[in-house]
Amino acid sequence: MNHETIDKSRCNCTYGCNFDCGTSAGPRRRAGKRHAEVRPPGEVESKVNDGETRRYKAGESWFEAPGAVHSISRNASDTVPARLLAVFVVDTDETKLTTPVKE
């Protein structure tokens, strides 16, 4: 295996997302692949495509395939803030990580 070969058509983008108590984000479609992990403190509720709504605790994570619709993303608590760390793998010509979806 050649570990010196790099796929220059893709790039990684990492970002943090903070949810204040009781807040949420609107539905959106993802560019590329995404891995998200809940960071302490707090819990996040999430729904991707036609899957069930799930509650993730600190340290738990999930994967979103390219083009997935993330219809629910919210802080599961009205009293404790929540944080996510997300890593995207996208084509280098992508200009947006997310695109809003009408409800």
C-alpha cells in the first residue's frame, strides 16, 4: 500500500456547533460525507432521511451519507447546552457544506 498517495479531489472540513438550551437548526441537505460526535456536556436529538429520531449523549456519534437530509437537529435539553464536533469529507469543488430544505 502506498501511503504517500493523496486524493486531492477531496478535502476534510471540521467544525464545532453549539446549541444553546432548547434550540434547534432547520432541515438541510449535506454535501459529502459527515461524521458527527456529541461533546460534553449535553445531548442532541437528530433525524437523518427517513430514519428514526435518536438522542445522542456525549461521546456518541453518527454518520451521514452524501446528500442526506438532516431534518431534525436540536438540543435535547431546555437547561443544559449541547455541542457537536462534525467532520465533513467533500469534493474540493463544493462551495456549501449544507443547503436548506423546505419543510
